[in-house]
Amino acid sequence: MRIGIDARLLEETGVGRYIRNLIGEISELDKKNEYAVFLSKKSYAQCILPNSRWKKVLADVRWHTLKEQWIMPRLFRSANLDLVHIPYHNPPIFYSGPMIVTIHDLTILHFNTGKATTLPQPLYQLKRLGYWVELCIGLKKSRRIIAVSETTKRELIDHFRVPARKIIVTYEGVNMKRSDTRALIDAPYLLYVGNAYPHKNLENLIAATQKLKKKLVLVGNDDFFYRRLRSKMSDNVVFFGPASDEKLSNLYQHADALVSPSLMEGFGLPALEALSFGCPVLASNIPIFHEILGEYASYFNPTDPKSIAKAVSGIQKKRIPPDFFARYSWQHMASETLQIYEGSTCI
């Protein structure tokens, strides 16, 4: 079988980590199938694939564009694929071959605000409509849908009436190694890892830490959204910028706590990674964090800076049983995904 993986977001945070681990783990598990990995220009030049059964295909097309919907189906067809895996919520609606898609979250359906874009408001609303149409058609055409959590699965059923039997939940994993280097940031400090999109709710987090005069370290790409947020940052906020796995593990190890104030998530990998280093986690009282973190996080009302401040003032380190992380394995995720690949061509 010849399988295509759309890996244009390989270098991104979040979904990029998912794609990198998917390729790495499947290459260890699968000894018979061939793979075509579709890469952006930058990734194409830098990416080293596992073995001769894996081939690179240049796909220098920006995601979530009209051009993507025309070009990607042509590239998939020319690669003579038996199956395509779209590991992000941008399924090609004009592709007629067998396809599966991974859905990480449906945030854009809940947060209809121009703050979440650099586009003028009319163009943003048009793009948001296109996103809805793209998902409606793409989900219907997909042989199988992978959801990264039960919370996301319920969202797909509620918003798109997708049959439950069509959706398979595969959790993401934790595999970061401890860092033995000295602390990159002088303690004490609170840590946030992620982007600065409006639904991440960083304004309320900053307000809470300002009130308590707590140092807050923000880790994320230096993009438009972080630059816009800087006008609201006071002296207690340190913008670290992007961090490699080694640097990130160092920050987790020395932080007083990781704070996840998001109003919506599809999984919440930074919080899980923090727990794996023994770093206390303070999280929004939303369904996904209860599903993934259970009783091992402390929860607050994300819309109330006073509630966030109260959680910060009462940080507790919780003992996590050794078997807690057993279900959060990239190898297990890849094994389940490989089973989905092999079962999808028989439908």
C-alpha cells in the first residue's frame, strides 16, 4: 500500500509535534508499506526521512487557502496513492481518493472574532465560512476520522452529525527527556506554553499574575499575536519566544507551575508534558482538561482573573501514579493510526 501524509505543517507547534511523532513512530512499526510525505519548501530541504520506503514530495502551498484546494488534490493524484492522511483540519474537498483526517479541535467554530486573524473582518468571515464548508465536505468524504480526544469526538458529533462509529480517538503522547542543564530562567516563575490566539485567554492570565506580582514566562512563536499582546505586558512578564524540546523540558522542571488558561482546547499537550516532569498544573475548568489531566491538575474559572490568582496562590504538587502516562504514548498513537490506515482501504 502507498500512503500519503500531508506534512506541510511539520515545523509548526502543536500539530507539527503530532506529525513529527507520527512519522517517526510509524517508520519503526511499519515494515511493508510505502509513504509519500508532502512537505513545504523549507521542510523539503531540511527533512530527513526514515528509509527508502519514504519519499519526499514538494508541496509548497500555504494551508487554509483556495490554492491549497486546487493544488493538493493534483499532487495526491499524481503520487498514485492508496490512501491519504490529512493530519489537520484542512481536508481537500476536490480529492476523490481514499482519505482519513485528524481533527485536533474545532476552536474556530466557537470563537467568531476578528481578533483571531490578521485579515480585514469581511475577509475573515468569508474564510471562516470556507473553513466550515471545507470541514462539512471533507469529513463526509473521509473514510475515517481521528479525534485526539473524546471531547473533540463529541464536538464532531454535535456540530457535524458525524456517526460515532466513523470517529476513532487516539490520544497524543509524552516523550520529552529531562534536561540536566542549569535553569534557563531564574526561579520562581509561572510558565505558559502555546500561542497567543484570543481563545488562549492570556490577557486574564497576565492580569492575575500582575495582581500577585508573580513572574510569568511565556513560550511561543514571536508572531503577530504575541507582538500585539506585548503592549499589555508589564515588568513581571518574560517573553521567552520559541523553545526546543531541551529548553522546554528545562523550563518545565524549574517552574513553580504551568498555567493553561485557555477557553477551549482539543487536547492540551503542554499541560501533560508539564505533569510528566513533576511540574504542578493549573488549568481552566473546561471539559478537555478534566478528560486529559483528571484529578492531577488544579482548576480555575478562566474568565475570572481572581479565580486564576487564587489557584496560583494555592499551588499544590500532586503525586501522580506511574501508570497515569501509559495511555499517552506516541508509539500507541502510531500503532492505532497504522491499524486505521490498513482498515480504511477495505471500506
